[in-house]
Amino acid sequence: MNNPLIFGFALVAFDVVVWRCAVPKNEVARLLVRLCIYAAFSWLLFGSGLSPFSQAPYADSRPQHLLGQVLEIIWWLMGARLLSLALDTLLLPQTWRRQRLFQDVFGALVFLAAVVAALGFVLELPVRGLVATSGALAIVLGLAIQSTLSDVFAGIVINTTEPYHIGNWVIIDGVEGKVLEMNWRATHLLTSQGNIVIVPNAVAAKAKITNSSRPPALHGITILLEITPEARPSTVIAALEAALAGVRAVIVDPAPYAIVKRTSANAIIYEATAYVDDMSKKLAVTNELYDLCYRQLAAACVPLRPLGVGYPQPSPAPAQETDPRISLLRRVEIFAALTQDELKRLAPLLSRRDYERGDTVVTPDKVLDELTIVDSGVLSVVAEDASGPVEVTRLGPGDALGEAGLLAGMPARVTISALTASTVFQLNKDDLTPLLKDKPDVARLMCQMLSRRSDTLNKLGTPTPVAQSEQSVFQWLWDGMRKLHDLTF
């Protein structure tokens, strides 16, 4: 056997080792090594008379002739593979490489061309007749796999126009999910229920596609609320706008808005829309927005009831209406342990204060010796750190501030101002002292409830013990309460 055949198969074996062992690890370096092997292989074949564009020599030795033909065919196939790899590694964008569709289609065409060239040049088969026959066969095969070909070409269009990428959250033909894979046949979506939905490329190419991941820093949230037509629209809109202002994660531009969407048989449908800068915030912001809408509507005295139920017959007003201040006190967590009679005892002691937008409610280092409960509107809590003022939270109807000051006499470290026109009710600590002296169990329950919310104390700038355990915070509050309210138990 001649040396060119031995060296040729040795180079082929070396290329297989580089491919299978993936050495070197760098993809570009590995491609360059394989291209060098292919260049040496080509130089060996052409230099020894084994031209891939003609039949192999050694006509007098059939084994050597067959081995020469094998090397020439390998040259064509190896060239097709390296051409596909070079296109994939050096020329295609990263997004196209992840989707694999273009590489698969291009690789199939290149390999088909290499096989036809090997048959025509190396084996000297009648390629014209083969091409003519394959053309007729391709027509029959194309009709048989028409839907598959439609998916392939639709996939090429999708990869070229790039309406979405892997990792995007999209809605295709009514199916919403995260794009996991894009291949020559279909797009694979992971839905929020954890299911995989396979959408054929032909369907995706014809469907309306909504890409929630573009633009990357702007994601809309819309909720619809059915409100009784008895409520004045301007009152409802004002309450919804206050709810939108109460969500700290909502961005300022584009501005959130609330509108009257339409009317139905027994309700007026309102739409509230806001925007966030991160898609992962949408779920939490949607839930928070529903909660704030409920609280703001309740604060605006907009009745919330099942709208499918017919209107009740008007009845005479009761002799004594429930004091709304009792309902407000019941929303405050530290008063959850109080009975109805105890709440009635505190309700007349509440004093009302109104603030316009921009008014300051609390200044830093002020000792909050009264409990402030938000009845309507939105308050902003801003703390100072090394980078300057930072908004830490927002307060809406039912939220309270100053619990630690009321119970333990501790000052705040924040500035609290009104984001919208707001109404608050305040309870002075001296008005609470008689109740605490009469009800030691209530005093202990108040400290226990507040100790479980040490994160709230931190947000409102109240200094807490270094050890942030529930027991240490409770003891700190308990000692402060006994000292502030002169409790002897």
C-alpha cells in the first residue's frame, strides 16, 4: 500500500480524534486545527495524484483503487462539514447559533451537494440522469411532506426576521409562554403552568405574535374592575389613580392611568394600566395593585359587592350607623386583639388631619407620640443613605405609621410626605395609656404583633436592637412600653 493512502487515513483518524475529544476546548481554536488538518489532507491528495475531481488511480490494484476512492469521498464530506462549522462558528450571529435552524438547513444542503459531487467526480456516475430523476422524486416527496416543508421555510423566515429569541416571553396564536427552543420544525414554549407547548413554525409565521420581552425595560400591566354604576366615575377614577400612585415599583414614564373602559348591564368597567421595568415584577405588582384598588375604593366609600346579584330593595336607614373610625382601627394590625367595645372606646379619640399633595407628614428625628392611620390617599416614606434620599415604601388606606413611637416612644428616621391629597386619623399615646393599664394582655399582644414585623420597623427608620430575633424585638418594645406608659405589670 502506498504512503499517500496511509498518511491520508492517518489524517482522517486525527481529525476524528479532535472532533470526538473536543480538543482544544476553545471552539474557534478547534475549528482552526481541523481546517489545518483538512488543508494538509488536501495537499496530500492533490500532491499524490488522488484528485477528488477525478477517479482514483491505481487501476491495476483494486484494493488500493477502492481505498483511494474512499479518501476522495471523505474529502468531499469533510469539506462540507467544515464549511458548515465555519459558517456556524465565525459568521452567524449568536442568536442564530442558539436556534440551530439555519445551520441544520444549510448543513443539509451542503452535504447533499457534496454527495452529488462525490458521485459525479469520484465514482463518475451519470449525475444528469440522477438529478433529473431526483427532481421528479423531489416533486413527489415535496407534495407528500408539504406541511413539513412549510414549517422549515417558515422557520427560516422567523429566524431571519427574529420576532423573538430563546428566553423571550411571548404569546403565539393565543398560547403564552417562555421560548425554550427554536428548531426547523417548531417553537417550544414553557407555559406558566409548567407545560411544554409546541407551536409549528407555519402557525407561528401566520399568527399574531406578542413579545412581552421587548422592549426589555418596559412591561405593561392592565387590570379591569367592574364597579357599581351608582358610584360617580370621577370618584372611582380618583381612587384608582391613588392606587396606581401607591405602587412603588411602577415607573413614572410612561405614566400610569385609569379610564372608563365600557359599560355593561349592571356595572361600569374601569381599566387601570401601569408599567414596570422588569418582567419579573409583573405578578407582584398586579397583586399589589388589586389590593390597593380595593383599599382606595373602600376609603372612597365605593360599595364593593357581587354585581351579578340584583339590587337590594331600599330599606330604612338603621337608627345608628357604624362609626367608620371603628372600621379604620380594625384595619391596624396591632389593634386586631381589641374587642368591639374597646374599639368603640378608642374611636372618638381619633383626630382627623388632611394633607395636600407634597405636604410633609413626618420629619426625621421626630418622636411619633401618636399613631397615624391612613384613611385615604398615598404617603411616601423616604430615608437618607450614603447615596442620598431613597424611597423605601408607600402607605395607603389602612396602613399605619408610628406604632413603635406609640408603644415605646422611639423616634423615626425618615421623611413622610403626601404623594396625593390624603386624609389621616391620629391617636395620641396618652389616649392609649388607660386602655393599656386596664388590659395588660392587650398590651402584650400589641408588642408581640409588632415584634413579628421588625422589617416594617426598619423600613420606617425606627432603630431596632442589633439582634433581629423576634424575642429581642419584643423585649425591646415591651420595656419601652412599660417605661413610656408608666405600666407597673
